[in-house]
Amino acid sequence: MDKNKTKNKLTPEQYRVMREKGTEAPFSGKLLHEKREGTFKCAACGNPLFSSGAKFDSGTGWPSFDQALPDAVEFKKDNDGGIERTEVVCAKCESHLGHVFDDGPKDTTGKRHCVNSVCLKFEEKK
Ligand SMILES: [Zn+2]
């Protein structure tokens, strides 16, 4: 974790999720129902992570994306709690974002990037 690349100050909730791999409460995120056209960026460093076109309603209570922008995120094996999952982190500052699962939309990638809303900042397309 290179904290020097993290420009923006994190709220306690962002710190808990992005630095300590926490999870926000489902259906609590501000960006869950964001439907405008634009880009979802890393809340810590501003790295563009997901486009609005990749967002879909998974019904899980967390913002879900079928794919990330090219080279925007990295994947890590995560065995916390004895469950094998794949962690999604920001490729630039390595902040924890969420996890990726294989139950995404079958007509596109089949992947569901389940991302905590607090890890994201939305920038509307102008
Ligand atoms: Zn970042």
C-alpha cells in the first residue's frame, strides 16, 4: 500500500473499507442507484475505475459492474474468513474496492464487480 499516492483524505468509513478491507452495509451506498452517464473514480486517488455503461442492478445492495476500465483495477486472492474470493483493488493506490464474482450478466462478461459505494466518486459526463 503506497499511501503517498493517495491524495484525497478519507472519511472514517472510507478508511475502514478501503484500508481495512471492510464492507459497507448493503443498500447504504449513495452511488447504488446512480444512473447518470459518467465515470466512477477511486475515492482515494481519483483513478478512473468503471464507466457508467458497465454498471448494472445486481439486486445485492452494492454498486455492481460487469467490467472495469482497462488496467484500472487489480485482482488479489482473498481467503479471509476461510472463503476464497477475489479481491478488487485500485491499480494505482491499491485501495480495497470490493470483490469480483462469476454471477454477472451472461450477455457481457459474466463477471460481477461488487464494489463498495464509499470507495467510489462519481463524475458525471459533461
Ligand atoms: Zn486509487
